[in-house]
Amino acid sequence: MSAKIIDYMVDEHNIDIDPELLKKVKKMITSSCDSSTQNIGKGNQFLYDIVANGRNGINVDKYIFFCLSFSS
């Protein structure tokens, strides 16, 4: 679903973006611990974990939710 939203935003607002960059962004959103991220260098795996972390379930959305929920 999230990758479709990215496609919609790019199409709706006529955003000029390199197709390879768009593909990388969508992969960051949809990838977690699947085999498609195994060919990524060890030093870059964290980039994919920030958005969709399937290894431990902690990601940007959950972190922001907790920060906003427990702040006074």
C-alpha cells in the first residue's frame, strides 16, 4: 500500500524523479527481512531497517508513536 501511495504522489504532482531512485525508495518502504535486501552491503542495511524493520519490529512509525504518546 505504501509503495502505491508513493506512486500516486509522484504521478499526481508530476514529480520528476529518477526511476532507479524511486525504485530504491519503494524497496526501503516494503523491504524488511526478505531475501531482496540480502545483496545490500552490511553498512547500508540500516537504511532499510529505519522504514520497515521486520527483524525486530521497531521502525520509524512506532518510534514516533511512542515519543508522541509518552511525551507531556
